[in-house]
Amino acid sequence: MGHDHSVTTDYSEQVRKVLIYTLILNLIVALAKVLYGYISNSVAMMSDGFHSIFDGASNVVGLIGIWIASRPPDEDHPYGHRKYETLFTIIIAVMLFTTCIEILKKVYHAFREEHITIVTQTSFIIMLFTIGVNIFVMLYEKRKGKQLGSEFLIADARHTQSDVLVSLTVIASLFFTEMGYRYADVIVGIIITFFIARIGYEILRDASNVLVDKACIDHAAIRKLVNNIEGVQGCHDIRSRGSVNSAYLDLHVFVDRTLSIENAHRIADGIEETIKAEFPAVADVIVHVEPDAS
């Protein structure tokens, strides 16, 4: 138990570090876009800035979520606190949908009133700078997320990826606005909303899979592995739940009916060790031993 806790603490420490770095970068990017978007009256630039602010807010949510998720199992939470990370991942999705509503409100007002956007060289410089920062953040978070097996970091990197796409459309809108297309800015605001909503939906879908206990490991690979273990005469009723980095597994195995309880238990222990060695993401295995039918 102590060993597992130290591993979990190390995991949360690493994730926390990544989130603090990305939080600082996201806030710099967000403030630059929101302030200059406000000064130049650009809906697209401002909404892109709001998108980045929610990137920052999701980092804060992540820090709290990871801190709670890293706590060891206790009497009230015998399976640990890992699902809290999933719960906080859902909060990010809700934040994204809130952003969509805010942008659409701005778009609505822009269509109703006379909307003039001022495009300057500074607008382009700020957008190119923020794209560079976002690409760095996205690649860094994705790499760390895969390395640490954190669903939250991978979700957050995907979120930042949408920021890069959004920023590119903002640059296009600034270009068209300068050419005299008055509503290019507002139309891009609508396109941004679509990007944000789509990412929100994907994050929500992945998090829901964990909450509704969707199978999270390759059952055929488990069956093949277990059937090759000495003393096992068959394997069935494999069930798994959890997330990519913290899976819970239970299965039934047939052993020789003449075996003593002690030997049958030894085989069950061997199965547990083999599965954990082959699939490091498996946090716990329950083996039900049954006498062979023959």
C-alpha cells in the first residue's frame, strides 16, 4: 500500500509541475489576446483570448483534481480517489460549453450593432506569438500526458490544440477584415465556437466512458496471457473498469479440482503478478478460482 502511495504521489507531483508551467504560459497568451482584442474591437481575437483563459482555468481545475485524485485509498474510498480526476475533466468540458455561450452572445451583439474592427501590425504579431506558445504547450503536455499516463493532461493538450486552430482562423479573419470584409471577424467568432464545442464534446465522451465503467483494457490479450500461465486450465468472465492509467480487473479461472486451496491460491497470486507486470496500468486484480469441470 505504501509503495502504491509513493508512486501515486510522484505521479501527481509530475502532473502538477506540468500544469503550473502551462498555466503561466496560458495566462500570458490569454491576457495578450483579450486586452488587444478589446482595444481593437475584435470579436475573434477576444473570443480566442477567452478560450485561452479557459485553458488556464482548466489547469487550475486540474491542479485541484490531481491533488484530490492522488490521495491514497481510505475507509470511505477503498478504490482510491482516481475518479475525481475524471470528474474534474468533465468540469473542463462544462467550462468550454460556457465559453461557447459567451462568444455567441458577443457575435449576436456584433450583428445587431455597427461593428468596426481595427486591424494593425500588432494584431498579427500578438497572434503569431501566441500560436508559437500554444504549439509549445500542446506538444509538451501531450508528451508528458503519454509519459505519465494522465487522461487529464492528454485532454488538456487536445484543448490547447484547438487553441492553435482557433488562432489560425483569427489571423485569417484579421486579414479579411483588413481587406474590407466587415463581418469576417464575427463569422470567425462563430467558427471558434464550433471548435470549442467539439473539443468539449470529445472530452466529455472520454470522461463518461470512465464513469460508466466502460471496459478499459484488451480482454483478449488478458485471456491469452492468463491461459499460458502454468496451472491455469481456462479463463472466462473477464471484466475491467477505470481509466487508461488506473484499471481494475476481475476474472474467473479454472484450475485442477484436486489442487489444495494453498496451491490454487498460489496460482491466483501468480496470475495477479503476471498481469500487473505485463499491464502496468492495472491497479488491482481479483482472481476467482473455480474447479475444472472435467
